[in-house]
Amino acid sequence: MRCLFRPVGRLRDELDSLYLLLYRLTHDWDHALELPAVQTQQAFAYQWANLSEGLYLLSDPWFKAHVAKILCEEEIQIRADWFQGKDVLDAGCGNGRWAYGFAQMGANVTGVDLSPTAVEEARKAVADFPVRRQFHVAPLEEISRHLAGARYDLVFCWGVLHHCRSFTKAFSEVIGCVKPGGLLYLYLYGRESLTMEEDLELFKLRLRFHLMSPEEKHRFLLKKAGGDQRLIHNLHDLYAPLINRRFEFGDIRDALKAAGFTDITRTIQHTELFIRAVKGDAADLHHRWFLPVKAPPYWFSHH
């Protein structure tokens, strides 16, 4: 009698092939599946409404006291007095943890985020600083429609582009906001941090997480955090959005070079990508403003 069931090993291989196909469709640079676009928006809406406090946010006293120093000495590696009177775009500003640091150093801040809740909190975070400030609720793919051709001395995009439905479109919009001679700073998930096999296993966990109830999701994140409530916000970024692309530095460097950027540097030596670039000639910035590379440990090791 013919067996109606495939061998377990073969079935597992076929399931892995389907997961890989779904992963590739979800993480396409140009146009990810429609479901993740909606799902990503919902994931971050929930995060900013319910998980707005945690480690390395403005609710963390240590981070709030050190955020300006972190920006200058570790992330961008530029003197603090450079920011005075500069126009900074915080693309994907969340609830304002970086905007607070920029405003503290005297920069005029424009924040853009997909979440109305986050934008309102970011607005409050910088309200007491004597700088110009404006905020917009928008996806990064539509920045130019909201900013009316504005260009900035620094465009800062930390941990957002890898979640966008169209990385290509959002990347183009973000880098297009840098004025000639201005700075771009990106933090992106790096391929060096996880192999493709490890990333695929993480993607399977995200699919399971997506099907959980809110209570189950909280228990899952709390377990992953080892019971530390302060870590849940950050872990939510890793598990809740289905779109979590990882990039090779060479691919980002080549895209920036093609767009006229120079001095494309990994400021923090890590498997993730912390990238600073200059739109045009970088000689003056090196001569007057840039700081030496900081050796580890870095701020995100403070726990």
C-alpha cells in the first residue's frame, strides 16, 4: 500500500524552502509584501503606546544624562559645538530620545515618524529647548512630500530603514534630504551579526510571535529579556516587525557613493552598521570637527 505521507526529513526541507521564499518576499529591497507594511505600522503603534519606557530611552536616567555625549563621541564622532544652530532631521524619531540630545546641543530639530503617539512624545521631549522644532507623521518613503524640499546639515536615521516596506524608496528619500557638505548618519542591522540560517530561524520566531495574543507576546518578550522589564522595548524591535532586513556594508557604501557621498565610515566597530557619510567634500569636517574613533566598550554595553 502506498504511503500517503512524505518522510519527515523531506517535509521539513520543503517547509524551510517555503519559509525562505516568504523571507525573501518580505525583505525585498524595493517592495515587500503588503502584509508586512500594515503589520509593521501596527507593531510600532503598539510599541509606542504600551512599551514606551525602557533601557536607552529618555525614561532611562543614565541614557538621558549621556545622550548628547553618546551622539558626539560614539555615534557621529563630531564635536558638540558643531550642532549649535544646525538643522537636523531625525528620520524615524520615535519618542524623541535622539532629538532630545540634538536639541540639548542647540540644533534645530525636525522629526518624522510613522507613529502619531511617538511623534507627540518627541514633541514634548524637546519642548523646553530654545530651538526651532517641527514634527511630521509620515512613513520614510514619503518624507519629501512633507518637508517641501528642505535640506539639512545632518540627516540622522537610527534603526528605522531596515523596517521600511521599500528600503530603496525610503533610503532615497532620506539621503536626498542632506544638503551639500552635510552629514548623513545611519544605523542598520548588519549581516555580520547573523548568518542567513540564523536570520531565517529568527524570522520563523517572528511569524509565531505575530500569531500570539498580547499577553502571550509580553510573556515571550519577558522570557527573552531574562525577566528584565527594561529590555522589552528593545526586544520588541527584533521580534514584532516582520520586516527586519540585514545589510552588507559594501552594498550601503556603494549606494552612498553613487549618490555623491564621500568619507563613508563605520564609526562604531561592530557587526551592526553604524555609518557616517558626507555629501561632497569632507576635508573641512575632518580638519575642524570630527573626533577620533572611540574604542569599545560602547554606550549600548552599559547595563
